[in-house]
Amino acid sequence: MLYSIRALRRARVRIFAGATALGALFALAVTPQSAQAQTDFFNTDGARPLRVQDALSIEWRAIELQFAPLRLERAGNAWHAEVEPELAFGLFPRTHLSLGFPMVSVPTGDLLRAPSSSSVPFDGSVRTTGLSGLHMSVFHQLNVETRIPAFAVRGEVLLPVGAFAADRAYPAITGIVTRTLPALGAVRVHGNASFTFGDAPNVTELRDNGPIAELPHRWMAGVSMDRAFPLKSTLIAAEVFAQRGLVEASDVVWNAGAGVRHQVSPRIVFDVGVGRALSGPEKQWSFTVGSAVALGLGRRLF
């Protein structure tokens, strides 16, 4: 009788252990990877809040939805607004694909070429809003930072989609490097350099082919520095960069900016930034605000 009781207890222990293991495996299969999402504040995306980003890709199988990162620029006496909702997907390890929909709101007088409709005044008295392209990019992190910096490359193209887009596609490539400096309290330094291919529209095209809100820059190069505060889920950053417009006669413009990213929940990141042009004909201010939600698909889908 005593033997039967002991055997029954052992069987119950085995059943409980087996059920616990199955439960853990089930949770791993169906639960998104929230532990990784809790460090999204550490990953600085382009224009969120700074132009110079780090060399880190989003997690494999993760989906990140950027809710309306808004950028405001003060040009002369008018404000230009740009918003680009974006969807990013972790396609492969250290590789993600992004799809953005840039939209602008500017006075008609600040368009690079006039609206095709004669009923819309081209004197700045009316604001106009519309899609200025379709932005597709592939980001690949070449290596994980060890004794050497982390390197990444981003290939992208701005497609002629929307009422205020250019009439041709503009491909671009960007090289990115990130280095951590433990001696300075885990400060990270980033470097970016990008180049856009394709000819700028000539004067006749700007006059005759419909409205254009803006064109990409021919090249951009800059550095940034950030410092994370993990216990507060916050990162502060500053940058300086130079860029030149697509038109050959464009001046090289130096810019500086600073921003903050804060993790408000395990999956939501909020960021704000401010920048100013240090040279050029108009030393305009710019402000950015945005948020992103990290979504996990769960291993059971792969």
C-alpha cells in the first residue's frame, strides 16, 4: 500500500512537471517577444528624433508601426509640416524592410513648382496637403559591435507616388557606423553618410509638370552621440550634420539638433526633437515628435 502511494505521488509530480513544461513552451510560442521590445528606446531610427541614426536593426520577426512621426520646419514666415507613417518588418536576422508614406502640408507659394490647377493661388495664401512619394528601404546590419564598431547599410528609393511627388524615382544608399564608449558611461557615437542618385528636375520641368513639395538631398554626412538611462527607459541624443540639395547650385547647409526617446510602455516609444540650420539662406528651426509601437508575431507563425 505504501509503495502504491509513493508511486502515485511520483506520477503526480511527473504530470505536473510535464504540464509546466508544455505551458512554458506554449507561452513561448504564442507570446510576442516583449523583453526585446522593452529596449526599443535604445534603437534610434532615422528622423526619430534625429537624422543620424544608429547601426541597429529591429528584431527578427518583429513588426514596428510608427504612428505619424511629425516634423515641423520654420521657413521664413511659414511653417512646413511633414508626416511619414511607416511600417517596418524584421525580415531576416539583422535585416528589416520599411515602407513609408511621406505627406506634406505647405503654403502653395513654397511649392517647388506651381499646382496644375489654375484655381489654386500660387502666392502662399493657401496651404496644400498631399502625398509626396512612397518611401521603401532595406536596412542590413553587417555585424554586431565587439572590439570593432557595428556597421550597417541602408538602400532606399523614393518613388513618384502622390500629388506632390517628383516625376521620377530617386534611389539612395547610406552607410552607418556605431561605436560604444564605455569610458564615457556607455555613450554611443554614430556616423552616417548618404548619397542620392538621379538628376534634379530642370527649370522647365519644375514649371510644366505639376507641383512638387520637396526633393531629396544629394548627400548628407553627420555624427551623433547618445546616452541611455536604462532604469528610466530614456535616451538623450545630439547631432551635427551637413547636407546639400539635389540641384547643383544648392549650398551646403550645416545643421545641429538634439532629442529624447522614452519608453512609455513595454511596446510604445515616444520621442521629441529640435533642430536648427546653422548656415544657408534660411536658418530655420525644425521640431519633431513621434511614437512607435513594437508588435511581435510569435514563433508559432514561423
